[in-house]
Amino acid sequence: MFGPNLELLAAGHQVIGVDLQSHGRSPATDRPMRFEAMADDIADLIRSLGFERAAIMGFSLGGGVALRTAIQHPDVVERLVLVSTVFKRQGWYPEMVAAMDAMGPEIADGLMQSPMYQAYRRVAPRVEDWPVLVRQVSEVVKIDYDWSAEIPGLPMPVMLVIGDADGIPTSHAVGFFGLLGGGQRDAGWDRSGMTLHRLAILPGVTHYDINVVPALSAAVIPFLDGT
């Protein structure tokens, strides 16, 4: 899903790619797909791998999982990078919300012609479980949520990254940044007015290519390095 960004990030960091519930190499399960449950999965994974904390980067649906991990398990999240991620369902453009509302298990067959299915087919333990994944994703994207009250309490540095032609209005990203305490004042010549958080809006980038453009890792790496 992250294309060349995996190698670019791995040049200076250990990268662990995660297939969420019923995705990719993770066997399909009948457990209802929920952001909160998948966040528990990520925290359990970090601990089971022997790490005290890890930097987490999530994109779109994975961004929601990453955000919930930081909310529910702040002790295991060192830094948080949210790519094309909203803090409430209504943060998406109305046409994006309408597309989510229209999703259903019946689209599984049509999506078998998509690159998503081809990627799934290459790695899934049971390729016939594709309809399970589609059904579960169709259900979770319809759940209404608003996590704005929990954003200001996040203790770790957070970086928000969206494209200027994303499925999210830039105003939502600016509002998200504001909930973190960012963008409230001039930083000053000595940068004393800056927060630990960062906001990047990548030019000429959409929701459908932000995960694979090298500009993503170029923006994120300095944040991961603490610079």
C-alpha cells in the first residue's frame, strides 16, 4: 500500500508492515471490524514484538486505527503519523461519505478487477475470503464517530499529512491541527511558539496516490527523526 515509501522509510528506520483484520496476510475473521478492536490489535502486536513503544503511521482506514491506538494505548505510541485521516466521519467530503454509505457486500465481485484484489490475491491465506474483507470494510466505514474530544489529550508528537486534492478538505486538517494545539500563534524567531505537532499538505496529491508518492516519506522522515 505504501509503494516506494517503504524502502525510503526503511533506509533509516526499522519498518514493520501490518495487515489489519481480514486484510492481506491476516486470516479473515468473523469478529466485527471496529477501529477500537483493531487498535487493540496494534497495541498487542507492539508489545508481543518486545517493543516498549513504536512510531505508528496509518493511511485512511489505517489512519483511523492508528489514531485509536494512540487514544486507547498512548503508552506504546512514541510518535504518530496520520495520512489522509479524519477525526470524525463527517470530516470527509460529502461525496466520500456518500460513497461509503453506498458500499455493500455486493461490490465484492466488481472489485475483483481492481488492483486491491490483485494485491490481496497474491498474499491472502484464503483468497476465497475476499468477500469477508469487503463486507467488513463496508460495515466499518458506515459507523459514525467523532473523536474530537480525545484529540487534545494525546501526549505524543503527531504529524498530519494530506494531499491538496485529498478526500478530506484542507480545512478539516487545519481544524485537526488546531485540536492538537498547532497553528495557534506565530512561532517566533526562536521557534519557541511551535508545538511538537506538524501539518503537511502535499501539492498535487490525491487520496488515491498520497500513499505511494515519495513526497510522503520526504515529509515524514524529519518528523520521525525528531527534527
